[in-house]
Amino acid sequence: MSPGGELLAAAMKRASQIAAIALITLLVATYAADYCSLRYQIPGGRAQFGQVPRNVLYVIHVKGGKIQYEPGPQETDTCVHSLFPQNGYYPCWYVSRHPDKLIDI
């Protein structure tokens, strides 16, 4: 490899390291801002938690590798108004897009 090629490879490696660190920093900052927004109710007056109705489906494995679904009672799940899962709850935007709760039997 020529000396110019080694410099270019080192510069590319350094640039990719900086990009990776910047991406990780951005993700951590976004999660921290999301947590603070939920914890301290920013913006003011916003509900931290919500309720979303979900359909319960029991998944029954029968002979021949077939799967049978039996409907169960409708449940109301608690969710958080945030971007990421917080406090052990899924975000409301995710829960509302996945209305079926599958339970393996």
C-alpha cells in the first residue's frame, strides 16, 4: 500500500469512529430527553400514562404443526406517552399499532 493509501485508510477509520461515537451520543441524549420528558411531565399538563384496549388471542398449537387462534376477553393495557419504553411499559404509539395480544398455550 502506498503512503497516501495508508493515510486515507487511517482518516477513514478515524471518521467512522467519530460517526459511531456521535450516533451513540445522539441515541443516549434522545433516550435521556425522553425519560426527563416523561418523569417531569414536559410539556406541562401532559398525561404520563395512557390506556389502550387490546384484543387477547390464545394461540393453540394443534397436530400437524397447525396453529389455532381463540379469542379471549378484551383487555385494557397501560402504556406511556413517550418515544421509548419507560417504567416497564411500552409506548402508546407502539401498543396502539399492535392491538392483538397473543398468549401461547
